[in-house]
Amino acid sequence: MSMRLLEKRPLIQLYLSPNKGFNMISLLYVILAILGLSFLIFIHELGHYYVARRTGMRVETFSIGFGRPIYSWMKDGVRWQIGWLLFGGYVKIAGMDTDEKDNIFKMDDGFFEKPPIARIKVAFAGPFVNIVFAVLMFAALWSFGGRQKNFSEFTHKIGWVDPHSEIYKKGIRPGDELVSYNGVPYQSSKDNIIAAMMSPGDVEIEGNHIDFNTKKKVPYHFSIKPYPHPSAIEKDILTTGILDSASYVIYDRLPNGQDNPLPKGSPMQDSGIEYGDRIVWVDGEPIYSAKQLSTILNDSRALLTIQRGNQVFLSRVPRVTADELRIDPKFKEELIDWQYEAQLKGLKLQKLYTLPYAINNECVVERPIRFIDKENEEAAFPTLPFSNTETPLLKGDKILAIDGIPVIYSYEILSHLQQHHVNIVVERLKHPSHLISWRQADAEFDQQFNPADLTQITTTIGLSKPVMHAGNLVLLDSVVPKMRKDFDLTPENQAVLAQELMTQQKEIESIDDPEKRAKARQIFDSREKQYVLGLPAIQDQTVSFNPNPLALFYQVFEEIWHTLKALFTGSLNPKWMSGPIGIVQVVHDNSMSNWKEGIYWLGAISLNLGFLNLLPVPVLDGGTICFSLYEWLTGRKLKPKTIEKLVIPFALLLIGFFIFLTYHDLTRLLRDFLP
């Protein structure tokens, strides 16, 4: 049993791989995943079989899979068979069928004829083998050097926060640190969702505010009520407001070493970006994730270079259309004059981009201009700005540059506001000779460049002599983002994209719930209109994740325990659990990326199989152990009919739960096969 939460796939993929889809290699990995799961069931049943034979029980059948046998043979008096449904198996020991006419407690070499301790040994042997196998897999993984994982999976740093969340209002921002959820130490990015989904009430969050320049830490401790995830169509997917872990934003060759060229018409083509460059700063903000980068590109703010007295600094100011503002006749006349001088012919005055400030001809701010809509004004000037770069301008501030382009007269401000130029600072990464351990990854993230070098570059943007290089940092030539729909695609990709869009629109219209359908349509439309830089396959930094076998064992065990606890307390919807089909898909997907991931998942699923079978449920091994313990401690045998009455209802519940999980597995699988 495993849990799959919020598997986010983009509704639109702009750049398409010609090999995308289900192919023969993918089919091979599906077969290997099924064989792997069948092997875990086989060794589980082999444990029962071995101990049963050792204790003198008569084994009648050893089956891998359920249903009518597709192949069987006899050996040592045991019928061995393979059923057509491989997701299961059993060992049939004489006397285990409680509806047999003979007295099951007196059947020669039968299961119930043996003493309780023998039955406990047989029942425990299957889960024990799975648990030992999990330890062996984790030990093998550790001896092979562990796995290569993305930095974002294990960093404690926050990559993006929902601007409308309670935690945002409390001052948490990208770059801050997570220490624990509900007193449990933070381990991986999964905790961001699991904590919200599995908490019966508010989530206790502890961490540290981090000063970007000094790296000084200030602890925080908040109690946050989870709420529906803003990017999820399903309402019961919850979040605390932390939407992304921090990640590197790197443009590089593909992981297999092949070229990763910029697509035709990419805004980055003339920027000077090189393979290995990591984007560390965009338009006044340090970058902690691709999600944050996308938000900055689409938040309609201009980067202004401002002089206030003897101080020069950068400010991110709302870039709004004139029809959003309460413009008096005098300022309207000035806008008309600026439009003429800027040669912005053919554009309606109301649709021109401007700033919500009255500015004189020498680019000096005279006063703020109110918005017509109060909500728009609150969005432009929130009570809690994202950072210090979004604080409002003051009377007397002089605008020196717009998006890094120097201005002298106010009409030049109007001219440059019509097209958003983005300023980007990259770190020229030196590829490390060895992988960094996940334990040191956060410190390495902070130490790869000197914040003073970044300050040296950014404080000169828009001035007469900007600093283009400092340390290992480089200021790229400014770029103009493009909407996804405006990219020039090859005829082949245009046809594929058109088919994708049609399929997605049909999928959206097929959603029965009107509210979910509207949400899906909103996400679809917003992605079409998103501005992007045209960087293909942005990559994260890989780190070495290699905890010792016992630590990894405990980590997986803890996930199982917390999942079961949330499931039984009702704080987790069972539909987010994965059944056999979902488990096969997980093994398939991860094995295709790396054979070590396949080893890990075999170990993790084996531990799941072993632990869950020990639960005190009558139809499971744990239930058999409980029956035998009762008899051993009280000296009283349970009647066959009593055992039957206890087992059958739970067997029906288990079958129903199996069907329920399979239905949701198939739903997710079919969704994933759609573009």
C-alpha cells in the first residue's frame, strides 16, 4: 500500500518529445514491474511454505496469483500453480478451509492440528521474509552508493509560498527553512503535502527565517489550518500554503549528455546564456524555484531603478493599463502628449501600460494615482508585500531606468512600459567532480556564490556603466518573455500540440462537477497565456541520497505508520492510496529513470507488504497470529464457524477496498496516458 498525492502534470507541454507515449521499452518495464511485485508475493508465500513444512504441516497448494491456473505442476505432493491474476498469491495448508466437514483440529498434519506456537511461526514467516528482504534491498542500495535525487526532494528550503495563504501573511517567503511539521523533523518535499493531508486539525510548523545576505536565522513557529490546494482540481487535496521546495533552475545539456538547444524563437537566444548556467536572480528577486520564476515573469511588475536622495535602489512597481486608474484631466493630457512623443500610434490610450503614479516630465514622482477597482489596488499594493523591492514609491523619487533601460524624459517611461524586459543574473556553475551529499546540499546551495557579488551587479542595473560580471555571476542581456501560444513550432509539433489541446478540452468538458470543470478550464486557459523564457528542460541539481539501511528502513516504516494512522482516523481519503496497479506504475516509472530506484521501490513495497500483513485483521497473517495467541493464552480453541464469521466480513471488505483502489488506479493511469 502506498500513497500518491498531487502528481502534477502540466496541462500543456510546449516542447514535445517524438518518443513520448507508451512504447516497447515502456512495456518491458511494466512487465518487469509486475514480475517484481510477483516476486515479493512469491517470497512471502515461500516463507509460509518453508516454515509450514518445517513444522510438519501438509501443504496442498502453492499459488502465485489468483484465479484459474494458467500453468501448474506437482512436486513433493504439493500442487504448484500460477494464476492469471498475478497481484496476489497463497499457500493452502491442509485444514485451513473452515467449511470442511472433517474436524479441522484433528486433521492429520493440518494447520489447526498443530499447536498455536507452530501456527504463529507459519503466519509470521511470510511478513518476516518481506521485512528481511526490505533490509537486504536497502543494504544493497547503501553499498552501491545510494541514489541520485534532485536537490528539491530533500532540501529544507522553501521554493514557493501561496501569496493568498495564512503562512504568507505570517511572513514566510521563498528561501526560508522548514525544520518540522507537528514536531516531526522535516525529511523530504513529500512532507509539505503529507502534513496537510494527514493532520486531523491545524499543522504546527517550525522553521527559520533566513536573511539572504547574512544567512542569519530567526526561528518561527506557527499553527496553520490546511486548505484546498490552489493548483488542484480536487478539493480534498490540502496544503499549508507551502507549494514548492527550493530547487536549482539550471539550463544545461540533457542528463544523457545530448544537446538541449534553445527552441526557435526563444527569448533567451541572444541573452548570452550558456550550458550550466543557474538562474539566481530575476527582476529584483533571488530565485528559489521554477514556480517562483514563472510567477515573477507573469506578475505584471516593472523593475525600476530609483534615486531617493543620495540612495539608488531597485523597485518592482505595478505595470497597469490606464483604464484601471482614476486619471484626472490634467494627467490624461500628459499621457496623450507622452503617447505622441513615444510614437505609440494605433494604440488606445486606455490600453497603454503606465505606472500608478503621477510623474513630471523629468521622471520625478509627484503623487500616487488611485485605482478604480479597490481589489486591483490591494493586489498592486498589498498590505504585506512579497519583499522590500515592492514597497511603494514616495513623492520626490526619481526614476532612472525601466527594466534596466535608462530614461531621461517621462515619455520614455511610457514607451518602455509597453514591452516587459526581464533582467536575469546567472551563476556560471562549475560541475562538481563528485556528487554532494543531501546532508550538505543546503549549505552548498547558499555558498555557491557571494551575495556581495550579486549586490555589486544589481545596484548598477539601469545606470550608465552597469557591472556585467562579479565573481562567478553574470548579468545576461535583458530578454522579452513570450506567451506559450506565440512560439513558432514545427508543423509536426503544431499538429501534435493541436491534438493535445483538443484532447485536453474534451477531458475538461467530460468532468461532471461544474465547479471542478470550471477550475480545470481556468488552469487550462491561464497556462496558454503564461509568459515563458523559452528554456527547454530546466534542470535541478542532483545530490547523493544514501542514508544507512536502518535509517532508510525507519523512514519507510514511519511513512507507512503515518499513512495508516491518517487512514483510520479519517484525515486521509482512501482514494489517494495506491493498489496493485498503482504500485506497478510507481515501480515502472522509477525503474525507467534509474535501476537503483527499482531496488528502492522493491524494498519499500516489500516492507509495506510485510508490515500490513501483520495488522490484526482476521483475513491477514496478523489476524491468524491473534487467533493463535488467544488459544495459546486461554487454552480455548475457537470454533471453525466463529473463525469463518470473523474472516468472511473482513475478506469482503478487503476485496471491496481492493476494487476501490484499482478503480482509482485505473482512473489515474488513463489520465496519465492522455497528453
